[in-house]
Amino acid sequence: MEILLMGLNPYLSRKDPEGVAKAFEALFLEMLLRGMNKTILRSNLFPERTDIKIYQDLFSQVLALELSKSGRLGLSEKLLEAIKGPKVQVKNADEK
């Protein structure tokens, strides 16, 4: 997770809502990918080695960062909408 946070540093240093929303989306995706990886059934035929686990964690971090940069998930946009509040349309008294 430290590498992901280093990659998100440009987003977090600006302290703007868009950057923070992108960083949250990347962290959420990383946790989702790690959780999905834990559901894979492992066999004793190929024991899990430390180097493979490190590679899988790094892959999850980079994939989460790239997916959040692409903006295809849309989680950061929804989060921004929730932060900014609902859009209220103001009508004039003359309009019906």
C-alpha cells in the first residue's frame, strides 16, 4: 500500500476534492482487488512463496492506480457529487 500512496502523492498534495476523490477511488480499488485475490482457492501443489505474494500485491497496487486514473469506474465522480451536495435548480417566481 505504501507504493500506491507514493503514486497518489500528487493527488493528495493538492488538497482539492478531485484529487482526494481519485486517491480514495484508487485505495478502494486496491482493497477490492486484494479481497478478490484472497478468494482464489490455493492448492498445496504449488506452495505460496513470499516473492509471488509481493508481486501480486504490487500488481494490485499498480492496477488500482491505473484504473482510478482512467476514470471508468466513476466512483470518484459519485463521491464528488456527494461531497458537493445535490444540484438545486432555482426557479424564478415568474416561471411555472
